[in-house]
Amino acid sequence: METCNTSKFKPFNETEVTKSVMENTTEERLTKTCTRFRQYYGSFIDLKLDGVYKTKNEVIYRYHALYSKK
């Protein structure tokens, strides 16, 4: 989401996302998403950890994105 504020596209690598996410994240798609998010929410500020949930097989981290508009 920080990319939306800086307009500098940095492609993901294998340690950051899955292969399918990496293939589907293009500069064109990201620009379209950023434009829509800025219109509704304003500039991206930060991520806040909302909770950590543990199941038998995995750990789920839930985040809340903070924007300049409420």
C-alpha cells in the first residue's frame, strides 16, 4: 500500500508473496487499485495489527489499514 503513496512500483519476489499473487500484480492493476483506494480512503498511513488467531494448522494475522480519511 505504500506504493500508492510513492507511485514507485517494486515487483514482489518469491519470499514476499505466492507465485499466483506475483503473476497477477502488474503495474497497471496496481495503479487502478491505488486510484480507487485514494479516492475513497485518502493516502495510506500505516498497518495496525488487529489480532493473531491460531488454529490447529496455521496462524492468521489480521491487520487494519490506516488511511488519511476516516
